[in-house]
Amino acid sequence: MSADQPARRSRRQLLSSAASAAAGAVAATFATAPGVEAAVFNLQAETTNSTTAGTTIAGTGGINTLMITSDGSSSGALNVHGGSDRAISAASDGLYAVFAMGSSAGTIPLYGANISTGIAVGGISIGGTGVVAASGSNFPVAQADTALYATVDAPTKTGLKVDGRVVLANRSGRKLIPARASSVVIPAPGVRAGNFAVATLATARTGRWVRAATCGTDKVTVYLNGALATATYVSWIVLG
């Protein structure tokens, strides 16, 4: 055998070398700490992509981190189905965490559906506005401690339109005024003197009517023009 020619390796040596290389590749793939360096995984179109861990897409430089568009002929640009908790969870340190835009009258840019008894679309804000609904070209600023803020950019537009029942759980109701009484105090947590109340007798009583309805701290007081001969309900509502 020539001195220039490398010595032939035995089959045992070849198998041992191949096994060592394979073990090294597997270790390099699975020994990486989560969140430090992700394994290479290409998303495949027109099929289901399965994964056993979460996927994060982070963008820098003021770009759209992920943009999904539709030509309008399909049912949606993005369809997400969640399990027991959330279908989409988004966070942002900038202006928008999720932005959806439509360009035609029949488009619904953001649509949520729940086929069970849960919430389809929800919004939570700690000290700000949970959900804003605006009609106009300018997006409104957040309102402090407000769950739902509906606003328009012109006084001729409608801020809130409801078809169906409207329930003001702790801002309206009926209260029984006892016989021989001419007023009643109604507990109403959260009501303050700056609010205003409207009240009326729920049953017609000849010669008797509501003289005034006043708001105080956590209460509404309804005054009649005189004492009742028979116990009577008064209906009331607080606004403001």
C-alpha cells in the first residue's frame, strides 16, 4: 500500500463514526434551550403544520411582523380555532397588537364567533377602555375605567343602536313604596350626586305622583307628593 494512500477503515469504524455524527446532530437539535434558538421549521402552505411547542414571530424596525391578505373570494384571510383558552393572544408595546382592515362595504375585518356559551370577542383594559367602537375617520383616545366606549365624529351619527332588550343591572329597577309612605330610599352602589334619576309610579294612584327623584352616594331617593293609601311600586332609572 502506497504511503500517499490512506489506510482503509474497517466496517466497524465506519458504523461507529456514522453513529457518532447522528448522535451529535440529534443532541444539537434537542439540547437547545427553548426561547434561545429555535429549530428550523418551514411553514408549509396548503396543508396542516403540526408543532409541539409555541411559535413566536418577532419583528423589528417598524415593520408588520405578520401580514396575511385575501383576494376576497375565500371565507377569510385568517381563520383561527382555539382550544380551552385563547385562539389568538396578542400583545404590543406600540399602537396595535392586532390590526384588521376591510376595503368594501360587505367586509367584516374582524369577526369572532363562539358556538358554545363563552365570549366571542372580548376586551380588557386595566384602568383604560376595554372596547372602543367608533364611527368616523379618527380613532378616539382611551377613556379611563370604561368597559365599552361608543363614539361618533358628528352629532348626526348614532353612537349606540340596540335591537332587543337593554338591561341596566344596577342602574334601574322597581321598588315597593309601603302604604302610608311618601318616599323611598333605593340602594344603588356606585351612584353619586352628580348622576340624575328618572322615576314614575308603576301603578296609577289617583292624586299621587312622583314629585322628585334625587341621587346621593350609593342611593336614589324617590319622593311622592303625598302618602300612599296602598303599597305601590315605583320604576326608576339612573343615567350619567
